[in-house]
Amino acid sequence: MEFITDIITNPNIPTSFMDSNNILELLFRFILNLAVTVFVINYVYFRATGKRSYVFTYIMISTTVFFLCFLLGSIELQLGFALGLFAIFGIIRYRTDTIPIREMTYLFLVITISVINALTRGEVSFGEIAFTNTAFMATTWVMERVWMKRHLARRTIVYDRLDLIHPSKHQELIDDIETRTGMVVAKFSIGQIDLAKGYIKLIVFYKESVTPNILTDAEISERST
């Protein structure tokens, strides 16, 4: 009761609550962090993969980590706290589902961006922060939209036409695979041949950007575990 009475009789709001500089800094850093995260996740990751399931998760993790780091930034645990976040998310990895390597990379990326935008103070200028964020966005965009465009995905298929495995009919085999699967085949390798059952296993290398809905062998193994 005495505590409530003191608040009523002496309603002095702490000066830290009314510190406009802190509020403006928080607002500026939050807008910067949100803009960078949305660009990386929505305009790079989502457009490259078409996967909606992780977009909400990445943006909310980025927002949560940012506010957690910024509001606890005055505590002398900055470096250990930041490293602890990486350890926690690395151990948990959302145990209800296995996260593919690509998605894990984006998870660590949004955590890194949020930690940097929240905890870099003092001798680190806003110019350095802006350059770091720009470097993250540019590197991610170049890797997804330029470098990965030249990447050939691999897919193992069971093929039922043994008559086309002869070297003189390889082009006919490629045309048949493209007609039946829609994949733009760049090359292939012949794996196991079962003459008794009449099938062969082919390792097909195709342009992933042309056929984004076809899972690679790595993605299939990640989902089946």
C-alpha cells in the first residue's frame, strides 16, 4: 500500500522513460532491422524458393531477437549474450521439424542481423551499421539471384527405357526425360542397371531455376528424416 500511495502522491515519471533520444534510436534501429530482414526473407529467400512456411518464422525471430538484445543491451553480457543466442537456436533447431541447411543458414543470418543492429553502439557509427546491413542484403541477393542461377540441381530417377542407354541414343534419352518430367536436363549419369526388372537409375542434372517445384535429392533426404 505504501508503494501505491507513493506513486499516487508523487507521480514522477522516470526520466529514462521520457528520453526521446533512446526512443528515436530504438525506432530507427527497429525500422532498419525490419527493412533489412524483410528484404532478405521476402524479396530474396521467398522469391528464390517459393516457401511460405519460414517467412513468418524468420521475421518474428528477427523482431524478437532485436528487442531482446536492444532492451538488455545495457547489461554487461553483450558478447556472451549474443553467442548464447546462436547456441540456443543451434541446439533447439525447432525439434518438431528438421530444418534444411539452406533454411538454417537464413535463420543464423536473421539472428546475426538483429544482434548487430541491436547491440552495435559506442564506437560503431551508423555508417558502419548501414554498410554492414547493405553488405548482407547485397551478398544474399547475389548468391540467390546470380550465383544460384548457374547452379545445376541433382535428381535421381528410376528410368524404364533400357533401349536408350546406348551412347548413340543419349540425346533421345534426354529428350524423353524432358518431355515426361518437364526438367531442363543439362547432363546425366547412369547408375544402377537392373536388366532383370528392366529399369535403370539415372542421376539427372537440371536447371533448378526453370523447374523450382522439383525437389533435389538433398531436400528429399532432409524431409524424410
